[in-house]
Amino acid sequence: MSKQEVDELAKLAEKPEVFAPSGSFEAPVRDVKPGEYYAYAEERLPGITEVEGSVEADLPVSPQEKLATQGFSLDRRDVLRLFGASAVASSAGCIQRPEEHIVSYIRKPRDQVPGVATHYASTCDGCASSCGIVVKTKGGRPVKIEGHDEHPVSQGALCGVGQAGLQALYHPERLKGPRVRVGERLDETTWDDVFERIAKTLGSKAKIGILTGAPSGHALEFYKEVLSNMGQGEDQLYTWEPNGLFTSIAKAHEFAFGELDLPRVELSSAQLVVGISSDFLDVGTAPVFHGKGFSRGHAYALGKRGRFVAFESNYTLTGAKADERHVINPGAEVLVTLLLVRSLMEEPGSRGSVAQRKQIADILELQKSVLDEAYAKVGIEKTVFDELAHSLLQMPSVILAGGSSVFDHNATQLQLAAIFANILIGSYGATLMFEDGWMPCPVVPGDLKRLLSNAEDLDALIVVDTNPIFSAPPSWEVRKVLERIPFVVSIQNFPNEMDDVAEFVLPNNHYLESWGDAQPVAGFWSMRQPVVRSTTNSRQAEDILLWVLAYMEKSLPYKDYRAYLRKRWQKIYDMSGTKVSYDHFLQAVTRRGFVGRLQTRTVAELSNVRDHFRGLPEPLTELSLISPLDSRLHDGRYAHLPVLQEAGDPITTITWDTWAGFNPHTMEARGIRQGQVVKVKSSVGEIEVTAFAVPGVHKNLVVVPRGNGHQDHRSTISYKNGVNPLPLFLRAEDRYSGQPVTSNQKIEVVVTEKRYRLAALQKTSDIGERSDIIKKHSLATLKRNFNKKRDLDHVPDLFPKLEEGEYKWGMSIDLDRCTGCGACMIACSVENNVPQVGREQILLGRTMHWIRLDRYFHGDLNNPKATFQPVMCQHCNHAPCEAVCPVYATTHDEEGMNAMTYNRCVGTRYCANACPYKVRRFNWWTHKWGEMGKRQMDRNPRAVNPDVTVRTRGVMEKCSLCVGRIRDAKHVAKAEGRKVKDRDVRTACQQTCPADAIEFGNVKDPTSRISSLRTHYRAYTMLNGDPDHHHYGLKTLPSVNYLAEVTLKEAPGKKETGSGH
Amino acid sequence: MVLRFCWIALTATCLLMSGSSYAWWMWTPGDHVDDSTQNMFDYGYHPKQPIDFSHELHAGKREIPCQYCHSAARRSISAGIPSMHTCMGCHQYVRTDKEPIQFLTQKYQEQDPIRWTKVNDLPDYVRFSHQAHLGAKDHEGKLLLGEDEDQVCIACHGPVKEMTTYAQWTPLQMGWCISCHNQKREPESPGAEPKNFAAVSCNTCHY
Amino acid sequence: MVSIWQGSYREIVWGAFMSDAVDWDKSVSDVNNGVLAATGKPHPTFYVALGLSLVCLVIGIVAWALQITYGTGMAGLNSPVYWGVYITDFVFWVGIGHAGTLISAILFLFRAKWRNSINRSAEAMTVFAVITAGLFPLIHVGRVWLAAYWMVPLPNTNNLWVNFRSPLMWDVFAISTYLTVSLTFWYMGLVPDLASMRDRTRGYKRLIYGFLSFGWTGTLRQWHHYEAGYGFLAALATPLVLSVHSIVSWDFAMSVQPGWHTTIFPPYFVAGAILSGCAMVYTLVLPFRKMFNLEGFIRHEHLEALIKLTLLTSTIVAYAYGIEFFIAWYSGNPYEWIIFQKRAYGPYAFYFWVMTFCNCVFPLAFWSKKVRNNTTACFIICVLVNVGMWFERYNIIISSLVEDFIPGSWGHYEPSLTEIAITIGSFGWFFTWLLIFCRFFPFVSMSELKLIMPKPMRPKDKSLAA
Amino acid sequence: MAREKVPGIVAIFSYLDDICKTVETIDKRRDFDGHEVYSHTSYHELIHLAEDKYGSSEVKWFTLVGALTGVCSGFAMCLWMDYDWPIVVGGKTAGIYSLPAYVVFGFELMILLGALATILGMFVMGRFPNPKDTVLDPRLSDDKFAVYLPGVSPDSEQAKLLKDLGAEEVYSTTGR
């Protein structure tokens, strides 16, 4: 390896793989000194010493005490909050000096310094994958959630849903207190009353059940313990998770290996990934973990690049990233997988033990006639599979099948077939970890079915944070069944459809207000701690149950859930082998957020699953419907979060709505026009939904995503956004896992005369042959030019260079890594107080996102290639916007940044016109909750990041490269008498990017990552021509550069159209 | 007669216009984010506080260092005000016969925090860091604004040690900030371009 | 054919600048009587027009008040179309404001005598149009309460000045200078006429007119310096009038937007401004001379000269349109060329063709003497030219902004009701002031009109006995 | 400029050629010192005579000074304000003065101050507005010309001469 390569490796190398199969996983707890919180500001400021138990102090000692503090009295947290919000302006419209107040602490908590952020480690509860998070709080208020750098699941990143957690916390439509049903109404009541009445009722009920979502960590055991204390069987606990991928994968592995778990997919070590209708990047089982792994294993580095082959019928975000994408019929996934298995069997060198191969050969033999015809049916030649099989055996690779977008009654069968394929390429133990560090399945397959059949006998049901009434197809009649249960208690973080059938509707704490834990990977435990006291009069679900038990006089020996966890964690303490005391251990874990040692085991080789392949599905040839989970709104549980609604679907860029995605050719053949409302009918239901052409979708497919379509007034945000496609699905289930089927439903489409405008963020998706916006290099070109460096900052110029300061901030965005997930947009909105404007304003074109995620399609309409490009302010050094501002509201600072001074801006909007990148955003309104239309939800004033100015109407704004974070880092560096180091400052988008596509830093520091990326051969700046040919385009000299996408094949001769003046 | 009347009217109009435009520039309209404005003469602000706390007594006569109470100043953007617990540290024993101290003690016992009125108040669109001004060190680790911390406070907050209840001492307007920021430093080497004392780009304070 | 297409290009150019001989049936003594009598007693249509203007004005005021209250979002503007109807209106009104100074200053220097009959109306139009135009940047900006103050380099508590590199700052200076100078020029012409009115009125009116006329008595000394000063003002106003629309055009040309970033913009805008101004003068003078019974003083020959000037500028504008396309193609700049193709054939092509037909094709009818003699036809074509010139600005602004460099940012634009209401309101504002002016001040420059009428020479039959 | 009102005579003329001849005649006569000629508009003939009478108008010097002040102050304003707080915009480092842009301000202020100075010059040289001035005869702003001669009566020699020169009316006035 040349020195240069070593250097580059050193700069580009990511953090060491925590889950690298070769290395052992060390429990980190010994490294943590007791007595330090996970708070970077404090680590850098040794002057601030923490005090033990400051978090404990929040939770009262006895239930009576706890009740007392729920009343209105000022205590420390309130004071903190008041302090944080001390800048309370006096009456509006008055030009007199506003009188502001400072509220003093009564007794200052020693981990709090006014104006300095305190960081707490916790665990995200956005989905079942349990990413580690660090919550930044200021004055006692959480102001930002970020991925935990050291946490092996999130690895510093976080998806959009995780970023949006704050909006869920501060959502103004959360229930303000417990409610009790009085006829049709839900009346407010007190917790005392609630506990008393529930306890009384439950005491008289014979059979009580608990229905939960996908409970994490010890919660499942806790609920079982609660049930058994109530004198109920443990089988009275039901779980429901609408993402069927967990159940199908776990069920298949149970069939094959006897363990109901999921393998951990180490995409970082897979150079060739084959996805068969897999959506591991959009929803999957652990999108952040997979995103991190995928970008490491797949994206270009050091002259090498992985390969990703996708077979799918829907056009998913995952498929958009594929190097080769094959469009297959809906329902053909099993056949495709088996054809691949067949080619693998024929390929010399394929792996698998004799017994395994024997079984696979038997199955192939059994279905020989079907498989022989299958090539024609799925429309892919045998050579494709043969080539793929050959390549799969050449390098570390993995085959991933199934996803939320395809969940038919063969889902488990598909997973079994994928297990065969993975056995044959030897993935298990290399890229699929099932024997060490597997992922425990958070749900029990078939529970919903079990609940529905057992419901007759149930006298009471306690529902915790799950909503099958909305998220299971109505043909399953969940509502009807639950209505028949005499007593239902619904404990929900946000009011939802479950409340309709409930006697008691109790607000659950948000996860940032709760204790909890999670076991994302076997043997690996992640802690969840409250970072703020309940912002409304809500209680943690587990605590509610404990209280109910206490009132039933069947108390468990825990004063609260935290005490329960304390007991349970004893086992983990014992396993960790640490020498510190248990208290210190718990403190350290709470501070660090996680602890663990990979668990290992040995599983059966391969059980006999021949019976599961008696019949194979036929690919569908008629028009059929699939309803994938939305990557932002999931099953609809996040439909009330405007920041997620507004981020839009990455492929269609449609916001705030549901659409029916058609292949453009299908639309043409059926006379459907863009934006025309179509009636989609099945034998059980019909919906009206707007047609939208999505290139790359199979011709026989209609895609209507789930997530929207809430038809009640519980949230003005989600009310009447789009439609729910689930009423179209017949009551059908996966043959083996019992999960409801949400795809491949035969439907009819009737065109109506109605029109409806879908609020898409992007209106034009085609850039033809232009190379001034997106550049692509083939791998061969990069190898040829491996040693060639670029110098983006030096072009012929009449003017002298800007005065040299110590820093010049730059950003680099790797288009080869960017998967288009849009987490950056959401993180940016949360960090920078970017308002959400609602559908009507987006229709007008008034989106406020500081990062625009441009998505371009290239090539064939039936199977286009997509490129995603996040575009934020390019911080041009020759900025066209700066010179035109008459009042110096936008200027250049000495560190190469384009500074926008909101309070100087008068709103001529000339800068935005002059900007060739069109990244400036104008505040057309003052965005406030409840003003100018219901949908413009924005800030609960407490949800505002106090480090960034809130803009009013009439002011221009744009990406500031998170200058507030730069200032913070500088203040710290200055206090320590040093310079800002690389990675001291990470912008919100960079920090959260699951693909590590964004790098930010000081270009003048030759050792920084950014300066090596900026000189990379792939580096280019948008609209700045082709410097190779002394052609500099607009010559705006942006500080933001892009790294060209890499293609595996040599690109055909490109025409240069980028030109300038 | 007619023309004379007109002549007076003309003069009066001119005077009125020039007077109003003078008044207009004296009052620079601020951002309406928080309805705050800046007025050239609006210092000397001296609101009534819940307790007539005497800086003269504490900082002056008793020589308590500024940062004993305003301890966040060197660590944070905000200087902070002491918690009631800090006050009670002494006043459990000291001067418990005085009325304000009894008021304080009562509040402390009721766990009812004191709402002080903010005197040195910047608009919400300005970021001012006490830490950066007070604790700023150069690359050799030397405090940029000198070692005598109390002197540094006085630079902006005025002779606090001589004031009983505090009144705003400096205008705290941008022009006033800038008058320091763009002073030229001693050039590092003879002949070199003298540099600004501190950054004057807009996003130093506004973001 | 020859009978229809009368006159050569040279004849048109000549006719536009040189006065034709007018067969006057009025004498100098009739001027003050005729003009001032009509000023006091306008035709009843005046009050209808004033009422209509006030209604429009109220609509505009309400719309603006709403916009200030709720935010600029009331307009149909969006990202990427940050400028829309307001800037269109601004450029349109500035353009309208060009004819007045052109007619009074440039034609004064050319000694084109026909301008004396319409220069007052043209200047009044200029002043009110520039005042109207000056409102639009204020309507347009997001924070009008700050813009009016911060756009002027005054000392302030921020110690911060303004950006002299910004074309908008150039605009502030250009428009305010233009307004001041044209106001001065217009008022200077008014002074002797105000003195005439003073001498014909009594009571408080005399007081007011007396004040306004600055004590003008008409001594030879005053006339001597007045004449010199007027000449210098005309000489100063001539480059000014050319510079103002050049600077307005730089608002566009100085940004990198394709379709805006061209050097042809200043002359092109100036020609367009004069075209729209002349057409507007015609559109105004024709009904006004009827309303105020001034047909004896604003003669058909004068109006025909105006029409010739309109035709001349129309051909210049047509040439500019053509050369703009040619340069876009010839430059080889793909962004530029694509924008121009889109202008003609893209989603906003309608406005392009409206502009082309109204500004270049319909005025061709003015080649015909028959059309020039037909005031109705001339009036209709002039109104169409005004419409066309409005759409020219709309076309330039919108088509460049809607789709520029990066397809991912492309958008669309439709004016909102607020914008339409404010545009209507601007016409109301303009006409209200103009009508009020006409009601109280002479709509024809009496002292200058006297100069082009037969001089009051002693008749031969009454010769003095030497 | 306190000036006593001096009674005198006003001679009204109707014809341009008469007044021209009168001006030519009385301009050379010493007994017509202090006379003032009135006209309702600026006939070239009269203006030519005025040039002989008063010399070339001094307004041009006002214009020149105003315009020069304007152009200098325009540039000076831009240069000083940019020097006072140099702000980097569009890649132009501090210390670069954008002279091409400042031309606009030099030009605009040249026109503005030039125009205002011209008006000032006209006022100063034309001796108006004068608060004490009165209107001699309302017809003078309509269609008549006049000659005003202070300190004489309608019976005087001068009055007779004016009548001979074509004055339609000569009457005494309390003065201006």
C-alpha cells in the first residue's frame, strides 16, 4: 500500500467496527470513570463537576410523594424551565423596552450551568431498532436529539424519526391529563381517580390482557410480571408491530435454526449485497444501523466500491441506490430467490454443509418444473442469476429479502429461501450474525391473530402505545373485537383511534420522560433515562400499571419502573464482570447510555423445512396493490409530527399526503393523468387516491403507502391527510407468521374526473445529460486518476484571495454515499428552528427546508437510476447573493462562511434571486401554531432551540453551516487556549447522516478530513464548470463541494453542457 | 402679508423635517422578533428589583469577587445570577435582622424563587458570550483581557462596586460593541497589518 | 400600398422630433382663459374617473394593509420566484415615468416645439408614476417598517452603512434622484403658471397659489435666469432619464440569472420605458384633453408627433427583442439559450407572445397616416402597448426565475389576489393624484404654450406712428 | 434686503415687438435707472435682450459647483463608508473599493445636487422668492408686458416716452 493510500485510509477510516466479527466486544463500562456524565461540554470544562444522583432526584420516593408533586408547585425543573424561557417579552406591539426577568435558582443543581448545555445519553424509541441517542438539554429542556457516537446500533447517526422525537415530546396536542369515558365524551379526571377506578374494575375482572407495541428490553418481562401479579397467565400479553419484517425473518429463522430471532446484518463487511424487494434503507429492521453499514461496505473508498443488486417491483429508496436494479412482478420474490439459489447450487464453490445442500437440492428438485418456467415469468434471464451467483461467491456478500413493502402470505417462505441462499454463499457468521450478537425479535409472531381469537374471553384489556385499529387492515375487524371487550384502558403517548374503544384514556410519557432499556443486539443493553420531567400531566405506562397494582393491593415490590430496571440490571452487572459497585455501574451505564458483551450461542444446522416449500407463489399478472410502511410516518404513528410530514417521501417528494404510485406507462395505457383522483377498488373496500407517476414501478403495480389517512380530529396535523389504503386488503395473513398481508392485493382502478394537487417538494426530476449538477465517475476512471488531486479553491481570479484567517469552513457531500433518506433535512429543521409550513404552502412552493434533497431520475422510465443530492447554502466565496443585498444583511465572514443576519434583513429577496442554487428561504409568514391555517404547526415555544434565532416574517434565511455549533466549539477552544480541532464541530446534518455522506471541517487544516476530501479527484462544486478544461462555470467558488457518484461501469461518452459566463 | 406667512410656513416645515429625521436616526428600530428596540439614550436603565441588593456593599466594601456570585460567567454565555442557596450561605447567619434578609429567608423557605428584573438585556437575536469575553485566552494560555477579572467586568458593566442597586452603565448597542471589536491590535511583527481586536463579521453575534 | 404606408422611416424620426406647422385658431390671449376655465370646471366624466380611481386606491390600500399585517405570503411569491408582480409593477411604473422627462427635457434640447403642449401632462404623469413606482419596493419588501430606514445611508446606532455594491442601493439613489429632479423640473415649469393662477384668484386660494408660486412676478431678470436654469435642468435630466432605467435594468443584469445577466439590458430597458411612456402619455392626454376641454391647445398635430415617437421606439424595442434572442443563441451559453427558448415556447409563452404582438406588431399600424389620424385606433393601440410593456417585464422576471440553473429548484408562479389588488390600487393611486392635479393645476403649460403660438406682434394695421 | 417700497409708474404693453423696442431704448437711458421689465413668458427676443442687459446668466456657475460637489460627495460617501467598516461581500476583500459601483452614486449625486443648485441659483439670481414683492398687475401673467419705473409719476417725461413706444396704459403704482 502506498503512503498516500495509508494516509487516505487514516483520514477516511471510520470508527472501528464494534461488531466486527473478528474482534471481541468489550464491555465498555470499565472505561467509564464513575462521576462523569456523558456531556461533552462538561468533559471539556473540568470546572463543572457533577453531583451524584441528580437524575434520581426527579423521581419521588413514595407514591404519595409522587402524587403530591404532580400538583402545581414550582420546583427545580420548573425553575429550570422558567430560567430557560426567561426571555419572556412583554406585551407585543410595544416599542418600549421589554421588561425581562431572571428567575434565580433556589438551589443550583451542580450539573447545570445557565447557558451551558447538558447532554444525557438515552435510547430512541422511534422504532424497534433502539438506537442510542444523546439528548442535548438547555435549562432543563431537551433541545436536540442526536445519535450516540459510541452506540453500536446508531454509531452516531439517527434517522428522521429519531430526530423528530422532540416534536413528539412537545406536541401541543398531547393529552394534558388522564381522561375517563362518560358516554360518548372523554372527561378529564385525576390520576387518583383513575387508579382507584381502574383498580376497582380490574379487581372484578376474571381475564385481563395487555396489548403493547414492540416492547423493548425488559418491558416484555415486566408486563408478564404485572399480569402474573394480577393473577393472569403470561400468555395474556399480546404484542402488535405493523412492520411484518420482524416476524417473518424471526419465524423463518425459527423454522430453520430453532431460534425466534433475527440475524444482525453486517452490511459493512458485505461487498456485494443482493436485495430482493428489500427495503433495509427505508424502513427495514434497523435503518440507521443498515445505513451505516451499507455506506461503509458499499460506497467508494480507496479505489474500491461495493455492488448492490436489487430485485424489486416497487421503487424503494433502497432500490434507488442499487447499481443494478431488476424490476420483477409483484409476488415473484420467492421465485427469484429460489432461482438465485438454483444458480448458486450449480456454481462450483458454493458453500453449505452436505445436509444443508441436500435439503436445498431436494426442494429445488421438488419445484423443478415451476422453476424452469420461472425465468420467463419473472422476465429475467438465467445468465443474470448465474453471473450473480458467481460474483456472490467471490467476495463477502449477503442476500436480503423482503421488506415492509412486500408482505404477502409467502413472506416467511421468502425468508426461508433467502436463508438457503445465504447459507450457500456462506453469509452466516460473516455478514449475517445469528450465533453471536443476533437481534432479538421484539414481537411475538401471530399475536394479533391470537388476540382476536381470544378476545371473546377477555374481560379487560390494557393497551400500551399501539394502535391496531388503524395499523391493521380493517378487514381484521380489530375495532369490532375490541369494542366487545367490556373494559379497555388505553395508555398512549399520543391520542389515537384506540381511544374510541377505551374506558380510560391515559397519557403515557414520551420516551424522553421515561425510564427504560432496550436490547437491540443480544447481550447488548441500552439504557433509557428521562431527560425532562413530564411536560404534561402524563405518567409512564409502566408506572401506571404499578400504581394500578398498588391500588389493587397486589403491589409489585418496586416503587417505580426504574426500581424494576434496577433489579433486572443486576444480571447484566453480573455478566459485565466489572469490579465497581452496582451503584457506580448503573450510574456509569446511565451516563454512557449502554453496556454489553456480545452473547454467543450455537444453533441447529438447518431443520427440515421441506414442507414449507410444497407450493410456490405465482407472480401476479394483474394489477395489484402494495402498501409499504412510510419511512417517515411508519404505520401512521408519526403522522402527527409536522417535521416528518413535511420532509416528504424521498422518491416522490410528496408531503402531507397519500398517493397512488403507478408506472408512467400504466398510467398512459389506462388514461390516468398525473394528479387525477382514481378509485382503487378491491372486493372489500374502495378508496379514492391521487395518481402519481413513479418511474421504475412494475407495470402491474399500484403503490399506496401507509401512514396517512387519520380521519379524526385528534391531531390537526394528521387530520385528513391522504387516505389509509388498508381498507382494501382482504383478511389474509402470512402463512407462517400470522402477520396481516399488506401487499399483492388484486384491485381495480377506476379513473374519476376529480383532480387533486399533491404537494411535491420537487417539480422537475430530469437533468438529462447535464454534468454541471451531478457528476459521475466510473470506477475505472477513478483508478486511473487515483493519485490526481483537485484544488477547488484556486481558480484564476482578478481579486486577491480573502484574507487568511485561522479557519475556513468547508463541507463535502459524498453523492456515492448519500442514500436520500432525508434525515439531514429533519435534523436541520430541528436544530435550526426551521418552521413547517403545511401542504398549502408547499403547493405554493414555500418550503422552508434549509437542505433541499434533490432527486434526479436518469434513464428508462421503467427502471430509472436515481441520484440524490442534498443542496444547502453552498457558502460561495464569490457569492452572488452577498453583493446584491442593499443593507449588508448577508455578508462574508473571515472564515469563508456566508453569514445571514436575520435582524438586518429587510426582505428585498434579491439575494434569493441572485443565488444560482436557489437555497435561500424566505419567511413569508410568521409561523406560529394555530395561525394562518391549521396546518402550519410549528413551535411550541419550548421546543425552540435557544441557540438559533427564531425568524419572523419578512426575513430571509438559509443554511448557516450550524454556525452556532462553531461558536460553541470556539468558545470552548478559546477557554482552553487552543484551536478548534477536526470534528470538534459537526453540523446537525453531518452528525445525523446514517450514510456518513456529509463531512464538515476546517479546510485550512491540512490534517482534517474535509481537506482530504476536498482535494479528492471526485470532488467538484456545483455549476462551477469543468476545471480540468480550465472552464470555471459560474465561478462562485462554493465552500460546499460534492464528491461525484461512482458507477461500476464505464459511462458512455458524456456531453459537457455545464457552462457559464 | 400673504407671502410672509408662506415664508414662515416653509421654514417651519424644514425645521420639522430635519428634527424628525434626527429623532429617527437616534432611534434605530430593532428586530421585531422580541419587540425590543435600541435607543441611543436608553441606558441608565434602573428598574425596581424585588430586593434592593447593594453591589456597593457586597462587591465594594466586603470585596466579594464578582464571580463568586456570577460564577457562570467564565463557563457559559450567560453570567448567571446566584442561586438563593448561595445568598443563604452567608445570610443564614449574617444580618438576619434586616428586613430584606428576612424576605429572602422567607422566600427560600417557601422554595419560591426571586424574579429579578433583567438590566443588561440584549435582544434575542444577539449572542453574547461572557465566557468568550472573560475567559478568552490566547494560544499561550494567557487571559486576553487581563488577569484582574473584576477589571474585565467593569469594562462593560461600569463601576459596579460603587453602585448600590445596579443601573445599566453602557448603551449595549451594536455600535458600542463594534467600537471595541474593530479596534486594531498591536501588529504581531513590525510592519505587519494590524488586526482587529475581535471578529467583526456579522455571524460572530447574529445567528 | 403606397397610399397606406405613407412616410418613410426618416420621416417618422424627423416627425417625432421636429414640430409640424400648426394652424392655430387661438391667440396668446386665449391661453390663460381657455386653460384655467377648464381647470376649474371639468367635464362630469372627471368625477366618475376620480371616483373609480378612489375605489381602486382603497382596494389597493386594503390589500397592502392585509399584507403588512399577515406577511408577504399574501402575494403569490414563492421559492424560487421571489420577485413577481410587485417588481413588474415597479419597472412598469418607472418606465411610464420616463416619457415625461424625455418629452420635457430631451425634446426641449432638440427644440421640438410640439412638446410644449403636452409636456406638463407628461411631466405630471412622470412625477406620479415615479411616486407610484417608489411605493412598490416598499410593498415588495418583507419588512417595510425597516426597509425605508435601513436603505438610506444615515448614521445609526449600529455603526453600519449600506452596501454600495448592491444594484438595489443604486436604485434607491437613482429613483430618489429621478423623483427629486423630475419633481423640480416639473415644478419649475409650474411656477409661472401658478403665478397666473394666483393673479386670477382671491382669498385663501390666492394665498395657496401665492405660496406655491414662490413669489414669481415675471420680471425680465427672473425670466432670464429661469430660462438658463431650465436649460441646465434639461441638460441634467437628459442623462438622468437614460441612467435611471439603465440602473433599474441592472437590478436584473447584475445577478447571474440566465435571461437577466446580459449587457443589452440598459438600452433595451430605456427604449422600452420610452415606448411605454409615450403610449401612456397618449392614453392619458386623449381623454384628458376632452375632459378639460383642451382640444384647442393640445392639437392633433402634437399627438401625431407623439404617435410617431411611439412608433420609433417600438421599432427600437423590436430590434432589442430580436438581438436579445440572437445573443442568447450566439453566446453559446446553454442556460441563457434554454431560458429564451422557454420564453417563447415554455409554460409562460403566452406572456411572451402578448408582449411581442403588443409592442412590436400592433404599433406597426402607425405607419399608416390613416391610423395616425384615427384617434380611437391610436388610443387602442397605445393601451395595447401599455399592456404589452407590462407583460414584457412580467415575462422577463418570471420566466427567468421559474426555471433557472438547477431543475431540483424549479417552481411556478401565479399572481395572487393581493398582488392583483395592489396593482389595481397602484393605478388608482396614480390616477387619483393625476386627476386631483388636473383639477387644481393647469394641465397644459400655459407659459410654454404661449411660446409656440403666434407671437403677439403689433398688427400691421395698428402700427405705431413713429 | 430690507427695501422700501418706492412708488412709480407701470406701463402696460400688449405687443412683443413694442416691448422689445422699449427695452432696447430705455436700457441705454440713465433716467430709466431701476426700471423693471415684466413679461408673461420667455420670448426669445426678450431673452436675447436680457442677455445684453444682464450678461450671460450666472446660474451655470451654481450648476457647475453643485454638480462638482455632488460627484465628489458621492464618491467620498461611498469610499468613506466602505473604509469605515469594510465588509467582505461577493469575494471582494476588505480594502477593495468597488469604483465602478460608486460611479452610480457619483453620477446620481452630481445630477441631484446640480439640479438643486440650479434651482438655488435661479432663486438667488432671479431675486425670488422675495417676501416683500407684490404683484403689480394681474394681467402681466396673462398676455401683457410691462415696464415699471420707480420714483416717477405718470406725467413725467419717461411716461410719455413709454407711451410713445407703444404702452397702452401708464399708471402710477404704490410700488413693489
